[in-house]
Amino acid sequence: HRGGTANDETRQLISWLYEKVGLLQRAFHSLSDVLVEEVDALRVRAGAHEALMDSVMAQAAEVALIKQEVALLSQAHPGSATLASQLA
């Protein structure tokens, strides 16, 4: 009779372990899904920031060209030196 009880306890323990392993697997899958979503969101934000930085850099280059042109104009027309000094 004692052998039957040990087998029952072993079956219960194995069943309990399978249940815990299943819970851990579901928890891991949930965490990995959240991690993938967060990485995707960061990738989207990084792309938006990169596009914004490209735009800012292009505008900065345009401003630098305008400053150069104003400086050249002020050299050619000394009366416009005030504008060149304001932009500098």
C-alpha cells in the first residue's frame, strides 16, 4: 500500500512541476512580447529623431550659406555691413 502512495505523490509532484513550468513559459513569452514591442517603439522613435536631425542639419547648412552670401554682399556693398553683423 505504501508503494501506491509514493507513486501518487510522485505523480502529484510531477503534475505540480509541469504546471509551474507552464506558468514560467507563459510569463517568459509575455515578457519577451513586451520587450519586442518596446524595442520596436524605440526603433520608431529613433527613426523620427534621425529624420528630425537630418532636417536640422540641412537647415543649418542653408543658414551657413546665407551667412556667407550676406558677408560677400556686405563686402561688395559696404552699406549693408549692419545686416551682416546682425547675422553673425
